[in-house]
Amino acid sequence: MGPLVRQRVLRTVVLLVLGVYFVLPLIAMAEFSTRGRNNTRSLASWTSIVDDEGLMEALVNSLLLSVTSAVLMLVLLVPTMAWIRLRLPRLQRLVEFLCLLPLAIPAIVLVVGMAPLYAWVNYFLGDSALTLTFAYTILVLPFAYRAIDAGLAAIDLKTLAEAARSLGASWLTVLWKVVMPNIRVALIGASLLSVALVLGEFTIASLLNFDTLQVQVNLLGKRNAGVSIAVSLLCLVFAFVLLFALSYVGQRRRQTVVEE
């Protein structure tokens, strides 16, 4: 058996083991959520998702939060990181440290610090769950920063910006029509990571008394485990679809670059 064959066999075995490791819990969740009475199968837990008004409202809140958090994150990070790479490279380490800092601080500690601030946020903006956008944007900074930083590092940003500026483009035009198209995959990756994190976040929403998807799933688990597992499985499948979509977009982008 040659080395190439061994590598293929080893790769196949590893992929099968990992596949079983990830797929088996999903199958178990699907089996549990479809259990009926007297050893029968039923979709009652799945149909109850639509019938539960509180759950649907929390789902809408979480989806809106995922969109607003991703948009605010991109608005904050992309111009800042591009400008620092072009004009203030000495501040790159400081910005990196600040963006990665939330990763080292436990969520419970963040809530203790945010609670007094959210008293004023609720006073001025109301007690809508969408005000969690500010807290979630801070939470996603470490993951989004790494994704966008990798995208910016893969292009010759200075040359592209100087070429566009020499042709009369404004800084906003450089950012919108030169920088962002070249880091499109990185932006999509950062956005999907933000969406996945927001949809799975529980601690901050629960302690600040906001109604989000994971808070409702936790409450459902205490009164109807089948519906809770069904919703959790739905969230996992949604996250997998997002990741596959990212992989597909990235592959198409690389093929387009090669063809050009």
C-alpha cells in the first residue's frame, strides 16, 4: 500500500468518524422530537413551534438581532480596520487587543457591567429586545475581527486604495467599490459567524430579561422537552446551511478569480 493510498484511507476514516460524531446527536434529537404516545411517531412537537406565539415572537427577535448585529459590526469594523491598515498601522495591535478582549471576559461579567448602561438604554430607546444589538455587537467582535483581518491581509490594500484615489475616487467610493468587493468572502464569513453566535446566545438575554430564541427554548425545556429539542435541531440545521452557503460562495469566488 503506497503512501497516497494510506493518506486517502486515513482521510476517509477520519471523515467517517467525524461524520458519525456530528450526525449521530442530530439523529438522536430528531428521534426524540418525533416520539409519540405508545411508541408511535408524531410531528406534534414540530407543529407546536408555529402554534406557540411566544416562541415565534422570540424567533423573530433573534433573527432581527442577528441582522442588526451583523450590520452594525460591519459598519464599525470594516472602515476602522481598512483605515488603520492604510494610515495608522501602529494602532493595529491596540485595535486587535480591544476587539479580542470580549473573548476573555465571561458573559456573566459583561452583564454586570452592561446592566447599569442598559437601564439608560431602556429609558431612552425603550425595552425592545432589539436594544441587545449593542451588546451582541461587542460579543461578535473577536470572531468578526479575525475573519475580516484575514480578508484584508489577503489583498494588497494599499496599492488598490492608492490606485483608486489617483483616479479621483473618494474614500467612501474606495471602501464601497474597491475594498468590500475584494473581501466579500471574509465579510460573509464574519456575518455568518455573527448570526450563529446571536442565535445561540442565552446568558446576556436571560440576565437582562429579554425574550430571545434561546430564552424561550430554555423555558420550553421545562414544560415541553420535545418542542425544545425540535427548535434546537432546527437552529443547528440552520447554522449548518449557513456554513455550507459560506463554503459554496467562497469556492465560487475562488473559481471566478482563477478564470479571470
